[in-house]
Amino acid sequence: MVTTIQVSDDLKNILAERKLHNNETFEEVIFDLIEDTMELSEETKRNIKEAEEDIKEGRVYTHEQVKKELGL
């Protein structure tokens, strides 16, 4: 179901300034703004924990190491 909301001209201008591109909708802008306050999925939490363990165990490479390995 689609609905309309009423916002002041000031808020509309603030939302317009936050658009990443001209075709972005105000709904997308609002979702981007609230995304940081949303709960992470269980899969994301597992991926973060795994990445932290990789870092702790030294199973990571710097950008420079990768470039050297690839001869770039």
C-alpha cells in the first residue's frame, strides 16, 4: 500500500540535498537515513565476527601486499 506524507518545505529541501543522484526518490533517501539505526541481520553479524577473527589470526593482506603479489 502506498501512502503520502506531509513535510515542510524546509524538510523537503534537506531531503533533496541528501540525494545521491537526481533520480533518487525521497523514500530511498529516508531509508538511507534510518539504515544505521536498523538491527543487523544474523548473517551480517556472523560475517563481522568471522572477519574480526581473520584479522586477529593474521589472515588478511594489505592493499600493497595484494598489488605486489599481482605485479601491479
